[in-house]
Amino acid sequence: MPELPLPDGSGVLSWTQARLWPQFQTHWRADPRAAALVDCDDRVWSRAELAGLADRLAAELRARGVGRGDRVLVAGYKTAGTLAAALAVSALEGVFCPYSPKLGPAELAALEAALGHAAKVVCAQADTWEIMPSASERSEDPRDAIAVLIGFTSGSTGTPKGVMHGAGALNYATRACAAIARLAPDDALLGIVPLDSAPGFTFTAHFALSQGRRLVFVDPWDPVQAMARAERFGCGWAIAVPTHLFTMVEAARQGLWTGRLPLKAMAVGGSAMTAELIADADTLLGIKALRMFGMSECMGHCSTWPGHPLDRRQAYDGWPFPGTAEEAFDAQLVALPRGERGQAGVRGPSLFLGYAQGMGAGQERMTPDGFYLTGDEIVRDDEGFVRVVGRIKDQIIRGGFNIDPAEIEAALLRHPAIAEVAVVAVPEAKLGEQACAVCRLRPGFPSLQLSALLDHMAASGISRKKWPEHLVLVEAMALTPTGKLDKKTMAARATEEVQRRRRSAA
């Protein structure tokens, strides 16, 4: 069992290479009546009940020829049946492959054609399921013998990448989060994010089942109900995207919720958030919102800590987890000195095994010494804190001048009217691309003009060459299945609106 000292000196981080099923078995046998899940209908499922469902499902899968190393595609519904499917696949030493039930028919067909799975399981109801055989040949990827999870990237076109993980990566990432938040053994987890991605499954289902914690599902999203459930069931930790935290803060600000949250920490990542939002979580919710930097390929590898000063939690995405190395690299893949901006490279126990064959294998972007290049741009300070400052592939190239959307989004989020923003590229005949700010406004602000937005940019000291040429207001931001801002969809929406305006003005 690896052990590493925690950087704040509070203890050690340890984890194993055990699969999910034997870890859950240990807790189930110790106390079979203990609650394992509170589902969306407030039905409380004991460990023994989940184990019984898993045994039944494992027997049915085994009868259909599913065994060690076989991939099983599972719809990521928030039900007891889906958790039982994860346990059953683990008991058979197979590979659990959760997918979004919101995928369109063409997207799901492309996924199924590429995966090479042995069966598909759909558990849309509490304790019932449907098992469907796969029409494709089973995968012969040798890494299936050690993989426990394949998550899928959220690309909206073509075949997504299949991100393969071993058991140790999931155990390490979740044990690190428990240590950072200093969770007690009886602290429950609030299941806010969907189960249909590698991080979504890992930081909800795997986290709870492997550590013997209650998992309290929330679906559909309602900030008041979510906070009431956290209070009622003693939830000590949750992972969320900024939209979730923002709506929780606004509910408290408007007096819609006045309770006391037991959450010791909430990890938040996936898109930009303001310093004010982190401070509001402290004052209005009484919780420590921890910026967390991670991705499907290297889940939860960097986080702020509850003991960090507020200004650190507001401005930085944290320290790398114990045993994880993170550096900024230049274009020649040379690690840069502290304080210099470069592409993030990460190496550590939560790093993936690679992309699945036929689903991105060979496209891993690695340095010669084993750092995975994330595509994000970071700066590390002298104390080792990491700040994510941009995304390489999001760059807008306006007449040969590169614009970093993250910089502009951070400035726009300081405008009092703007709740959420995504800066995206729209095509323009002469310049190639222009910047468009897609914004959702805060309650009480019925409208916002582009001129006011540009006045704010000028007051922020941002170079005029980086100012957005267009503003599109929306009632709701487009989100990916994992709850992140869907910039592809918003760019398409912005392009359509800008072209309509151009036709009207012609």
C-alpha cells in the first residue's frame, strides 16, 4: 500500500490497487444494514440491498458470457441499479464503461460500434435493468485485464476518446479528496454531478462505495433541495461545476435557503469562476469552495485546501496532490521556471492507462519523461500553487492576433450584471475570427448592451485588441453532459446569431 505525507503535515495519504467490489464487500460484511445510497426518491438502500442487486446482475451478465477483462457499457442513470451494475462488473473483473443517457442515436451508435463491449446495461428504474448483447466484436486491448473504468470524452461529433483507468487511479484520487477535506468515516457524499463520465463516476459512486460512505443523489438539479438533502443526510463533501455553486449562493442570497450546510468542502472545477463566488460560498453558505483542476485523463490531480487563505482559494487552482508532479512546459517540451506560462503537464498515480484502441489510442500527448500534456496553460508560483490561465485549443485568432478566452472571461465575470460567460470565436471574412461574449445575466439585470461591456473592458485595463466584437445574451448556458460549459454549442449559437444580425444590417 503506497503512503505519502500530506503537504500540510496532517498525516499520510494511502491507497491500494483493489477493485471496487472487494472494497465494498469489506464494508458490507462489517455492517450490512448501514445505508449505502439515498436515491432521488428518498429511498434508502442498505449495503446488503445493493450487494443483493449486484449479485443478481452479475449472475445474469455471467450467464451471457461476460467475464474478466470484458467491457460493459452502462447508462449513467442515478439509480440503485446503476450502482449495482458498477459493483457487478467489478465482481466479474470487467471494465465499467458509463455513458450519458442523453446521447443521440447517432452518437450512441458510433460509441457502440467502436467500443468492443460484451454487453450494454440500462438501469433507468430503481432496481430493474435491461441487458442487451453487443453486435460488435469484443475488444482485444491487452490493457482490459487491468482497466476498471473507461470514460468517454464529451466531443459532440465523431467517435469520442475512451479514457482507460486502473483501480489504483480511482482509489488514489478519491482518498486524496477525503484527506484534503479531512472527512470523518460517517461523512456522506452529495451526488450532484452525472455518473456518465470518468470523474463523475469516480467522485460520486466509486468514492462512496469504496470507502463505505452514504451517497445522496440529487437529480434533477435544484439548489434548495440539494442543500436541504445535504443538511438532512449529513453530507460532508461534494464535487460540482461553478453553475451549481452559483445557484446555491443565489438561493441563499435571496433567502430561499437559510439552513446550515454540513459540507466540509465542495470541490469545484470545469470552467471559470469569480473570486466573489468563492468568497460568497464562505459567507452565505458557510462552506469552503475548493478550486480543483482535473480531467478525464488525470482525475483530480490538483486542488486548493480548506486551510488555504481565502485569497489563495480565490486565485489558484491549488497544489498538486501528494505524489503528483505538475509543470508548465514550453513548445519544445522543456519544463519552465516558476512564474512562467506554459502548457500543463501532469504525472502521477491518477494518470490514465491511455486511450482505448480504436478510440484515440496513439493520440496521447506525452513528454519524453511521462508527463501528460493537458492542453491547458498554467503558471506555478514559488510556493508551488497552480493557476490555470487558458486553454490552448480555445485560442481565437483575430487577424493573426491570438486572444485567450480565459483572460477575457475572467474580466467579464467581474461585471456586476454577468452571471456566466463564454467567449467564443465567430467567423469573419476579413479577420478570419472575431470574439463573441455569450452571457447569462444575473437576476435583476434585464439587459446589457455591448457598449457597456466594452466600457467595462476598458476600465479593466484589457488591451483593445482583445475586446469582444459581439455580445449574445442567453437565458441558460449550454452545458455538456458532465455539466461543463459547452463552448462548441455556444459558438454555433453565437455564429448563427451574428450572421443573422449581419444579414439584417446589409
